[in-house]
Amino acid sequence: MPSRASAIPPWNVGRYASRDRALSDLSLLGGFVFAVEGNVLLGIPAGSQRLLAFLALRDREMPHYEVARTLWPRASDEQASEYLRTAIFGLNSRADETVMVTGADLRLGDGMVIDVRYAESLARRLLDPDAPPADPDTGATAVAALSEDLLPGWYDHWALFAAEAWHQLRMHALETVAARLTAADRLAEAASAARAAVQAEPLRESARAALIRVFLARGQRADAVDEFERYRALLQAEVGIEPTSLLSQLVSGDEPA
């Protein structure tokens, strides 16, 4: 789980302009990055990275023993507790009060900006059927926020569970964004959202349908047919099945877009 020497994702810039002191930023989308006062910290021990990511994803105060048992399930209780103490020191020695120890519980320090929390909130807002169609976040900002996997390359069971939950949420949100932008005739942005969904899950028919609808809205039926044929060939090669009749009807014009 190497640290990624890059800036915090740009789509959250400006959302915290009212903060009255320097905060730490934790990025879990696209890879692990921890920055303090704008400076990315490199060389954070793997155990410390896992602790920081776990507490960020749980988003609540956690008992010491539960954290230790989850992060080091194969270790004895004594070993896991020692690993936890080392992980806490590995963070707090680099940035004061990153992890707060209160009695028998742990929590993240105050004032940490965590990208996945904003992205999840954005996705749920976009999926709200009562959300205004002219939501300013519907567009490039949303596509950027929804285009990254959570902690790619991490294989702890808690990380995989969180990654799958985020994947499903962001796929639904990307398809919703693509549909709203298509209906609003913002077709370049709609195509970006649909392509992001296709890239994230190439075999997902609803993602391909979103992209095909963009082509049809542009009057590019030949491109829609080409996209359908690419998808059909991929399905045959990967799982040996055909697209559903609904997608075929969409391309042929028998099904309204």
C-alpha cells in the first residue's frame, strides 16, 4: 500500500474555504494520500495507513480492542494491541493529534477533510429523486468525484467491503448524472459521465445504455450502433451472452431513449 505523492483531488478545492485554520486532508479515492497544511506526508508505515483509513471509513469513535482485532485479525490480542500502539505513534509523530485516544476509544482528530465522505454525500444527493435538475454539482465536478475507486490495491476485508459499497453507489450516481445531463442537452458532460461509468464497469449494460443514449441525443446513430457492437463483442468474449433486447431496441429506435 504505497503512499501516492500527489495532491488531494481538485474537486474538493474551495469547499472548505471558510475553515479558520489549517486542516489535514485524507484522500482514499484513487489511492492513499495524507497531507497536512498542503504537504503530502510520505513514508507513513503501512499499519498507520491502515489505521487512518479504517477510522475514516468507520466515521465514529471505536473501541481499541475492536480496531486492533479488525486490523490484525491473525495476531494475538497482545500483539494486535502492540501493533495498534505503533500505528498510532506512526501517525501522531508525523502530525499531532491525528488519532485521538480517549479512554478505551479511538477517533480521528478534529478538522480532517476526507474525500470519500464528500463524494458519498454528493452521490446520495444526486440520487435523490427530489434533487433539482439544475444542481450545480451535476457536471464535471460530479464526474471527477465519482470516477475513482476506493483504496485500489488494498485487500483487507474491511477495505474490500467499503470499496464495493462505494463502487455500487458511484455507478448508480454516474448513470443518474449522465441521464440528467442528457435530458438537459448538456451532452458533452453527459458523455463524460457515461464514459466514466463504462470505464469503471465495462460489462454493465446500464452504463453502456447511458452512453448510447448520449449518442442518440446527438443524432449520432452510427456511433450508437458501433458502441452497441463493441459491447456485444465484449459480452460474447467475456461471458458468452448477448445484450438484452432492451438495449437492442434502444439502438434500433424501437425503444424511446
